[in-house]
Amino acid sequence: QPENHPGNCWPFPGNQGHVFIKLSVPVIPRAVTMDHVSGPAFHGESISRAPKDFAVYVSDFSRGFKEEHEEQGTFLGQFTFLVALNPSQTFQLKNELPGFVNYIRLQVLSNWGHLDYTCLYRFRVHGDPPKDG
């Protein structure tokens, strides 16, 4: 069971950043879920550190890591995480892919106002795995 306790996050400096996620199994991605801390710690200071606007891309690592100025990958959607509404939200991806992917790029475009850092607690990718047999 994942722990979304205050401070048990991946903090990155500023209000923008990205992370490449290697999936445990290849999937055809259909949706993503963003989770933030909940419970008594769910208040203004915590909310200001939550991601707000973010985009999701499929990244092709067959050629190795790409340079920052190169293409970001195949765009799957851009979303707004309304953390004050619900600390766990699922977003349906807007673009479908014809094949399986191993890597996702999460690009955080803004947070809810904290200038020093953004906290990423949990990000999940939902999709169709390969059929056995």
C-alpha cells in the first residue's frame, strides 16, 4: 500500500520539472492518476506544493536519452490537477497509441503557487498490457 504521508514525496526545485517513468510492463496507456497528500496535512501550504498543470508524453528511449532541446515525445494530453477538489484524480489520455510503450514522460508545467519546490507524491499509468499466449 503506497504511503501518501506529508513529506513522503519526490520534491523537485521550482514549479516546473519533468520525470521519465519506466513502466513495470509495457502497456497501451489509456489514463493516468495523480495523487497528493490527504488527511489532516491537506491544507494551504501542502496544496501550494502540488502539481497544477501537467502534460504526458510517450518517450522513445531506443536511441538513448534525448537532449533537452529535442522533441519531447508523442503528446498524450495536458491536464489540470484540481488538488483542492480531490487529492486523487484520474485523467483519460486524449491520444491513443497503436502499440505498447515502456516509458512515460511526466512534464509538470506549474504548481499551485509554491515558489521553492513542487511535491510529486504518486503518479500512476493505467493501460492495456500485452495478452499472454
